[in-house]
Amino acid sequence: MKKSKAKVIVIVLIVLIVTAAAIFAVVTFTNRQNQDAKKTVPTEAATEITITPADKEDSELFLKALPGTWSSYTKEGVAYTYTFEDNGTVHYKKNGENAVDYTYVLKDDLLTIKGSQKSFVYQLSKDAVGMMANLHYGQIKNLFAKSEETIRGFNGCVYINDDFLYLGTVCMIRDDKVKTDDVSLEGDWLGVVGDKLTFNANGSYDYLDNSEKYKGKYTVSEDGKQLSLTLSGNTNDYDDTLWGIKGRVLHIKNQYYFKLSEK
């Protein structure tokens, strides 16, 4: 009886060992297949992109234009402002919250915004203008990673162009340039995350984000309350609770844009 039990145990052990070996072989084979597949997938050659530092004149103009309050919105549509003082302090205030204070300094073409726990460094460069719209996300990510190798705390490029402050991956408008008579929907709009939206007179619209281009059609109801956007045969309707223009600010749900021209 004991011998029979011993034989059964031995057989069970053999089965388990064989099964484990088979599973290991399958897993190993699968992993190799995956690795080989990765090796054979063609990769697109990365385009070399460099950041051109600003010159002395740009630095002087930037420091002169920076003081004041700049407004924008988060991706969730929450309003916030940055107020830069002449004495080197910055006040960040999100809607409904207390202001958080930072300091800033521009040295060697680098704008450093320093908080109690972390510092953010931006390269002063004209490349900041249009970067988020014209470059692929991967290109931007690689560019930032490369810059971080030499600039600790690197957070993107910064530049002021007309009424707009391009700061890393966000865009802001001068607070005193927002309030004006409501402007026409037709024209160019700059998104708070750097994308670009253009409404043409012929009823078409163009959208540019991370170098991806889209073209659609739009209509506005006679009473001006409903906006309809058509892209790839799909139409989305927005009533006046979901879209609107106030001054130079356009919102479509939680997406916000600033009119590039006051006209």
C-alpha cells in the first residue's frame, strides 16, 4: 500500500515538473518572439531639434514686458493667473484658492521660478512660440529630456510675443488685454496648451496640435447660441452653456482659446 502511494507521488511530481518545463519553454519562446519583433520593427529617424537661446536684446525686452498679470486656464477649464512683480516675486493664483508665492530671476537666458520645494527653469527662446502646435509630442518630450541633461529643472522654453506669454507647455494672455468687446469667431485662436484653431470665412476650420493637422466645418445658429463642428462626418453641437466668447476668450466645453488679434 505504501509502495503504491509512493508511486503515485512520484508520478504526480514528474507530471508537475514536465508541466512547469513546458510552461517555461512557452514563456521563453514568447519573450524571444516579442524581442525579435521589436528588433525588426522599423523606427523613424528622429529629427534633430535644437533650442536657439535668446540674444541680449530679447532678454532686455523680456524683462521689461514680463511684470504684470497673465491669465490662462487649466486643461480642466479652471482659471488661474501668474503675477510677476518688478521685485522678483511671482504670485500664482488658481480660481477659488489662495495665492502661492514664488521668486523669479533671469540669468544667462534662463528664467528660474523658484518655490519652497521645487524650481522650474525655462530657456528664453523664440522657439517657444508655436512649439506645442508645430512639433510632435515625442519630439517635444525628447527635446526637454535632452535639455534636462545640462539644465537642472528644465521645464521648456519661455518667450513673450505680442500679448502672449509662452511658458513651457502653457500659454497665457496679458490680463489687461482680455477685456474687450466680444470678438468674432472668425480668425486665429491660440489654445492654452499651445494648439491653434482657425475659423475661416467660408465655414471651414483648421486645427493644429503637435504637428497634426485637421480640417472640418462649422456653423453658428442665427441667434448665435449654438455652435456646430463637423469633423470626419461627425457633428457635435454645443449650446450656449457649452461654448461662448467673452472678450478675447473662446471656450468650447473645457477647452479655452485666446484670439490672436483684438480685431
